[in-house]
Amino acid sequence: MTTATTGGALVGLLLFLAIAIATVTAASGESSMACPRWSPCFRKELRCPAECPHRRPANPRAKLCFLDCYSPKCEASCRGGGPDCNNKGSGCYDPRFIGGDGVVFYFHGKKDGHYALLSDRSFQVNARFIGLRPAGRTRDATWIQALGFLFRSHSFVVEATGVAVWDSGAADHIRLSYDGAAVELPEGHGASWTSPGGALTVERTGRVNGVVVNLEGAAEAAVGVVPVTAEDDRIHRYGIPAGDCFAHLEVQFRWLRPSPEMEGVLGRTYREGFVNPAKRGVEMAVLGGEEEYGVAELLSPRCKLCVFSPEKTAAAAEAE
């Protein structure tokens, strides 16, 4: 056999193997993706499971491929696009949180109050509560109505608009703003918007009423708008008045690079060595912090224990 013939056969064999591998990969529905440069898993190729091959599936009901670029395992897994109220980093209902330590706790707060959910070196996330005082009770029933993201010298707000009667999610009840100006996000699964400079992106997880907010290298929040249902009202005896279904936010956070100093209603539970005083096994364990994490307004960076400083982060950004 001549050298040319041998070389041609080798090329043909390599081409066949490449096609075979590509065919197997396509048939399995898997796709490989890389983690961002600032993550611990940078340069490691992660392969999405066959049942969720895409990070942004065309079908809003399909599970998406989630890359955990900040865990020691550096792996991809399947998850829904919206908040998972039964997993770490979530804040749902009247609000019930699940901390970074996995402990479930309630934080009461007050209606019309504002609280720092997380305060770290480079950013802060505050929440505005809405609520009412059920008859015969000593505290307000509250829900998260808005989230305010603070980073560098910028702000971003996600809020649920007022709704008299819930329309089964037919209309959009999310309102967005960046540095005080309204953000127009088209309806439709996958519609997205990026802030000037690209530090923050927001993308719809459904046609309406669901978004994921990504603050580059710092945090991710899956947010959805839901009402207080008639069943919830009956079970908890809130006494929801006619003409207001108390539309509010359900949220699940993922902190990408938390610092050892992080604070906040939820943020403190991610500190190494944090001992959660909430009693495990109690049906409605309550964790305090109204005084320590109360802020004057949604976009205020200042509370007794807040560590975020917009002046310092803006100066550091300019120095880079």
C-alpha cells in the first residue's frame, strides 16, 4: 500500500470517527458549555444532561440546563426556569426563606417596610414588603412586592404591579426600571435586556410574569409574580379584601462569589460558621433582624449591618 493510500485511509477513518461522535452526541441531545472566566470552573467543559440539553430552551415549559460554575463539582443539571420555593436561596409566601445552610425560616417584617436581603462588598439586594394586619393578630402578614438591586453607582428594580383580580397570568404584572428609567422588556419567552456596559441582564422565563436577573459575576435571581390565592386566604385567614389579590414576588437567589462578610436577612445564612438561631423542626421558625436589616427605602444601601458601599465599589470599578 502506498503512503498516499495509507494517508487517505487514515483521514477517512478520522472523519468517520468524528461524524460518529457528533451523531451520538446529537442523538443524546447533549450539549457542552463553558463557565465564565471569573468562576472557579473556568476552562472546564460541562456537558448538559440529555433531558435538558439547552440553557435557553425554546419551550418555556422545558427544563433548562443549569451550569453550577461555583461549586467544587463543576457540573450541569436540569432545573425549571422559575424560582424553586423549596430549595436554598428562595424567598416565597409570607415570606418564608430557605437559607444557604438549608434551614427554613420566616421573616416577618412590616407592611410597607424595606429590608436588605443581602448586602455584600460589591452589591446589595433590598426588598419592599406589602401586607395587611389580619383581624385579631399582633403582626402583619407580608409578601415581597419589589426587589432593588444596587451595584456600583447603579440600581435595578423588579416589582409586581397592583392587580385587582388575578387573570391566570394572561397579562404581564412585572415592572422593571434601571437607574430610575423604565425598562421595556417585550413579552415572550427568551426576550432579554442588557444594561449599558453589560453588567446586568434580565431575561424572560415565560411569555409574561417570570424573569431571571443576572448581575455579572455576583448574583442571579429567578423571579416570578403570583397572587395570594383564595385557598391561601382561606387556610391562613388573611382576610384579603375584594379588589386586591396582593400580587407579589417569589424569588430564588444564587450568590456567585459571596464574601465572608456578607449580611442581610438571607445573606447571613451563607456565611461560613453562621449558627442559625431558627429552631429546626418547628413549623414556622422565625428569624429576626428587622432592626439590623431595615433600610429607609427600596434603593437605600444603609442599614445597621449592611456592608455594601456604592462609593467604594464605584471607585474600585473606575480604578480597574
